[in-house]
Amino acid sequence: MSRPAAISLSGVTKRYGDTLAVDDVSLSVAHGEVFGFLGPNGAGKSTIVKMVLGLTYPTAGEIEVLGQPVGSLAARAEVGYLPETFRFHDWLTASELLHFHARLARVSADVRSQRVRELLELVGLKDRVNDRISTFSKGMMQRVGLAQALVGEPRLVILDEPTSALDPIGRRDVRDRIRELGERGVTVFLNSHLLSEVEQVCDRVAIIDHGSIVAEGNLDELLSAQEIEIRAGDGAEAALDQAEVRRINGRLRVRVANDAETAHLVSRMVDAGVPVYDVRQVGDSLEDLFVRVAERGDV
Ligand SMILES: Nc1ncnc2c1ncn2[C@@H]1O[C@H](COP(=O)(O)OP(=O)(O)O)[C@@H](O)[C@H]1O
Ligand SMILES: [Mg+2]
């Protein structure tokens, strides 16, 4: 039998009154995968995370987490969660707060102090360990939040917009932490509307818009569906024989599904005796992909 997925959703729908927040989503995240869940504000990302955690319930569909039904104690014990918005007990110091969460996560007493110290150092709060949370900036709170999510050494870490309050250095730090988790075999589910963040750390992504998944796959695959720009001699347009060839500054622009299609188009021009001077991919960032998906509803 194959190992159960770390997260599996099948046919999940969530309505809040008249709002269809999540519309028939099926999704599977493998163990050890760093999975990016992307979408504009209001797309349904946080709602999915809350259902995966058992904090709210689907109107329809099934969800399993680490091979267990959602909300079971066994599953919860192995999941770390950084909510998108949170309020900590801000009269506590960073260290006290983490000790509190370590106890909740049943970290044994003999390793607690060391774990807390290491984590606060890891998230860059070494010098603020004994300061009260009430004196922290939003970015520092988010760092504490990340340490809190990791305190129980979870097998699955769910991060909902983990860098929204961070400056560029903070963002880079969090990306590094996520990479380290991935390298240690921890499954990471990263919700974000920040494409660059996901682009840099995730193995696989899904894009959600208006409650539905509109694209899913390996980043390389998704990014290879894009436009190419061709500089070639006379007759190129005829040789390409594509429905949509645009001409921009004397160069031709064609949309292709993958690298194989690019190679195919080049060979058609060459076969037709058209000199090909330059072929390059344009718009190779996730940002372009995202805009395309959001605007046209396709990839
Ligand atoms: N508790 C709630 N009650 C009513 N509507 C909600 C609630 N939570 C989210 N929604 C609605 O569900 C949709 C998806 O929201 P959300 O999952 O928070 O999106 P995202 O995290 O992608 O920004 C939005 O239209 C939002 O207004
Ligand atoms: Mg959200």
C-alpha cells in the first residue's frame, strides 16, 4: 500500500452563507513536499487551511491529514501552524510564550528550555528572549509565531502568509527556515499571495482563484507554459502556422505549452528554410503565470 498523503482533500466545498469560499477542491500533498498554495486575497486559501486543521468544517467533501481524519488528536499532535492573523498572550515574554506552547505540544521538560532557546535564536530573536510580546513589532510577532509553529517538532507545518509583516531580510530568513524544514523531510504547506516567496522555496504549487484550483503542478512545468520571442528571417510567420502569432518590435511572440513545443516550432522554421537568429522565453516568473491565470482563467 502506498503511504498516505500528508494532506488530502477530495471534493471539498465550503460555504459561508451565500459566499462560496471553496468550490469542489481536490488536492494532495505528499510527505516531505514543500507545497505552495497561491492565490489572490479572498481566493479561499485560509479557509482551506482552517479546514485542514479542523478549525472550521467543510460543507461537503473529505479531508485527511497525515493519514488521519481531520481534527483527531493524533493528527493535531504532529502539525505546526502559523495562523495568518493571531494574538498572543502579549504580557508574556517571548521565552515564556514558547515555553507555554512547548508544554501544550507536550515537549518533555528536560528538552524544553534548550528547544525554546534554539528556536528563538533560529528566528532571529536571540536578543529579545526576555522581552514582553507587547513590545514587539508585527514582524517580530511573526517570527515568534514561526517559532511557536515549530516548537513541537511537527511532521507537517502549515504557514498562512508567514512573511506578510516582514521586511526583505525577514522574508529571506523565513525562506531559509522553510528550505531547512524541507531538507529535513518535514512537509510544508505554505499559503501565500507572494509569488516570489513560493517560487523560491516550493517543489510544487497550486493556484486558487475564487475558490477553485486553476493550475497545479511542478513549478518548472507551470513556468514552461509561457511565451517565446523569436527573431527570424522572412517567412517565419507562415512557417509557424500558429493561430496567435503577434509581432512586437519586429520579433514574433507565440504562446507555447512546454519546451517540446518550442523545439517543434523552431524545427518548422528551419525546415521551411527560414533563418532563426534568436529564440528566448519571456515572462518566466510565477508572477506572469499568476496574472495570466487570474485574467484569462487558463494557464
Ligand atoms: N468566517 C467567515 N465568514 C464569512 N465569510 C468568510 C469567512 N472566512 C472567509 N470568508 C470569505 O471566504 C472567502 C475566502 O476567504 P479566505 O479563505 O480568507 O481567502 P484567502 O485566505 O485566500 O485570502 C472570502 O470571500 C471571504 O470573505
Ligand atoms: Mg488568507
